[in-house]
Amino acid sequence: MQWTTSFDVPEGQLKINHQSSIFSIGSCFSTMISEKLTERKFQVLNNPFGTIFNPLSLAQLMEDSILEMPISTDAMLVREGLHLHYGMHSDVVAYSQDSLERLIHKKQQHSKQVLESASHIVLTFGTAWVYEHLDLGLVVANCHKQPGKLFEKRLLHPEEIQKAFSGFFNILQQVNPEVQVLLTVSPVRHIKDGIAENQLSKSILRLAAHDLTETYDFIDYFPSYEIMVDELRDYRFYKEDLIHPNAQAEEYIWEKFKNSWVDPAAFPLIKEFEGIKRDLAHKAFNPDSPAHMKFLDNLQKKLEKYSRDYDFSKELDALRKQLQYRGK
């Protein structure tokens, strides 16, 4: 008996491998995929400006980085003694305007470097509902808990999204003509806007994504939203908030992503690195037993072997501390 409606996900044009350089930006889905890739030792820069939900802000951030545009100080604000920027998430924060400018400049430089050399860009649209700052005339990435009277909430049109990204992609192709863009719509529902309003928003994002894939041959669409609402439509695949996919759903979507976008030649290494992750999380019945000490010693040798080519520095540091502690 079949309990779900499954569908085939088209294979990617340019597969991801361990030599790929990946720039990931957008909503929570970009972070989830980036974490899965990073855990398996792929090279990823994820959301340097924090989690960004609306497409216009995504395009603006990447375009400003590549063009080395001056940082708009007019879009800066102070909240509870902390300096923030309307064009970025509250994760981008500093104790002074100068410090914030330096921080943003550093993030822009890093983003420019990666965008110009990236083999893949993973881009996730979260919502088509935006807040426009009335005085600045700016669609903000984050309202930073400022009074609602400062903003006008409105719905983007697909043409606005198409126009913003057409400008960015034309610039991107000049500096990185070999890049492959993987576009997706976030499976996370924004129900604070309303159930019907969320569906309207996702429809606009999906239409804009379709238009972009039809316009540019280096853009492919990955159906994370469709997998969630069709194959995983039951609430048992959601977290307690009934909005975000749970760990089981994330793993299912990751497997779909891996099978369509990751080079099968990388699968043996992925399996090996997943095994290392499980070993690191292992809780011994008797941590001081000779058997467990031998287990840790073998794991250290395995990490040292792979650390010649991949960054296992954090894992090695944690393991060495554990071995030193057990050796006392």
C-alpha cells in the first residue's frame, strides 16, 4: 500500500562534489541544506548576512557585494544600544556604527570573493510579503522590532522579483560565467500572514522561480516546497509549531537533494563522514572502560587521516580533550 504521492526530482546539470564551492543564501531551508553539506565536509558559505526571507533583499545583498557598493548608513538603526541594518538580519549587529560598517564591509568582501568563484549558489525564497520603510523607500530584510507605523506591508509581484534577479544575474554572469544556480521555495509556512495569504505568497514565489528558470539556462529549480506539501503533507512531519519541517522531514528532503544534486562519486565519502558523526555522538555505557578508550583512539586516527584533506579541526579538538580527560 502506498501512503504518499511521490514524484521524481530532475537531476541537476552540474553536480556538487567535494571540490565545489557553494554560496547559500535565503530562508531557513538554505541553512538546513548548508548544515547537511557542511557536516559532510563540503565547502559552503551560508547566509553571511543572516537569514533573509524576501527575494528583493536577497538580490540586493548579493548585487551590492559583487559591485562593492557603499554601505547605506541611512538604513542603520539603534535598538537597545545595539547597531543594526534594515537590509540584514539581526544576527549582523555591533556596538557602534563604525563597528557595524566594518562588519558589513567584511561580510560583503567575503561574499564577493565566494560569489565570483562559486560553482553553485543555493538560493531560497521564503516569502513574497515585504515591509517597505516609508521614509527610506526601502524594502527591508528585517524590521528589527521597530514600530509598525514606519512600514507598509505589501505583496511582491512576480515581475518585481524577475526584474531584481535579472539585474543581479546579468552582473553575476560577467564575473562568474560558469556558476550554477539552484533555486528553491522554502517549505516553511509563514502562517503569521494568514493561511490563505501564505499560499498566495508561495504561489508568487513559485511563479517567479519558474520565470527565472525559463529565462536563464544556468538556473535549476529544486522542489523542496512541493516535497513538503505533497509527499510529506502529514503533520507528523512537522515540529511542534506545525510550521517547520521536523528532523525526519529534513532528512527526507536532504536525501532527495543528495540524489538529484550531489555527484554519486562523493557518496562513499559522505557515508564515511556520516559514520564519523555518529561515532562522535556515541554515548558509552562505561566511558572509562578500555574498550571505549580504544574506540576513541581509533576514531582519532580516522579523523587525523581525513583531516589532511578536510577540516576536522573542531572534531579533533573535542576528541583530544575527551582523551586527555579520560587519561587522567
